[in-house]
Amino acid sequence: MNLLELARRRKTVRKFEKRIPNIEDIKYAVSVAKEAPSGKNDQPWLFILLSNDREKAKIREICERGEKDFYENAKGELRNWLEKLGFTWEKPFLSEAPFLLFVYSYVKSPFAKESVWLSIGYLLLALEERGLATVTYTPSDPKEVSSYIGLPREYRLEVILPIGYPADPKPKYERKKLEDVFQIR
Ligand SMILES: Cc1cc2nc3c(=O)[nH]c(=O)nc-3n(C[C@H](O)[C@H](O)[C@H](O)COP(=O)(O)O)c2cc1C
């Protein structure tokens, strides 16, 4: 499958099979991610994989606490969008996905955030290539999660990627047409 086919097939998945993926497939995806370009070639990423049920439950509890505040304060267009798609403060995928991959940026590097998100893009396509799926979950209170994981303050949590085999009937959302987003002048 070529890159365009993989990119078109990939979709966000929030429900996972119980089947445990081979950890080699996740290693492969991180190997791809770490080939991304980065500011000053600092490679400011750090990937931490967790699969322990007790720890996943704790992460879910921390995140859901933050989500409750977020959902209570969401207003206007954002609130309508969340309600339309049926999103709530509950994040069952954090304990149901077989793996949680935490992606950190080293904040002292130039363009740390941009570089790490590029690597996350690579990672998503590599997971797709191996038949795995994820959701780019950005917790409302990343600092609380980070203090549980216990990294120094120079590392900022960018995303938690719950990883597993997809079991989510949700469709892939439509993309804009090429001619609407690309101008050749
Ligand atoms: C930077 C970023 C942050 C996101 N944060 C969340 C999130 O916190 N929770 C969630 O359920 N989905 C999150 N998403 C997933 C998007 O909602 C999803 O990619 C988008 O609706 C398009 O759907 P698709 O990926 O299935 O095409 C995020 C995506 C990106 C790129």
C-alpha cells in the first residue's frame, strides 16, 4: 500500500479490540517516527510505552478529572461540536486500549513542539501500515499526567496515543478537496 492509500485509510479510533498487538509493531512505528526532521536536528522526542492495567486505570482517572472541568467550561461552537459527535468527559479508551504511548517534547530544543508533532504524523502512518490504530488524545491537564509519569519539567507531554487493533465503526471524516487547499501560482 502506498503512502496516499495509507493516509486515506487512516482514521481516528476510540474503540479497540482486546487482542494485544505485537510490541515489535509499536517499535517499528517509533523507529519510523524518530526519522522525522527536527529543529537543529535536536530530535526532541521521547516515547514512553505503558501496558500495565493498574497504571492505565490511574491515567484514565487523572485524565477524566481534567476532562470534567473542560466539558463544564466548553462553550459555543466547541460545545455544539462535542455534543454533535457524542463526546463526553469519559475516556474509556485510556484503560481499554492494550497500550498507551506517551509522546513528550524536550522544551529546550528549538521548535520542539513542531518537530514532535511531525514525528507523531509519521508514527500514525506507520501504525496504520501495521494494521494498528490510535487516537491523538491531548489531555486537558497534561501536567497532572506528567507528574504521575515522573519526568523532569523540561519534558512536556504532547499526546497520549492509545494503541490497539481498531474496533470503532466510526467513519473516516471527510477531507477538503485538493483544489480547495492547494494553489499553484
Ligand atoms: C492535535 C490534535 C489533537 C487532538 N485531540 C484529540 C483529543 O484530545 N481527543 C480526541 O478524541 N480526539 C482528538 N483528536 C482527533 C481529531 O478529533 C480527529 O483527528 C479529527 O476529528 C479527524 O478525524 P479522523 O482522524 O478520523 O479523520 C486530535 C487530533 C489532533 C491532530
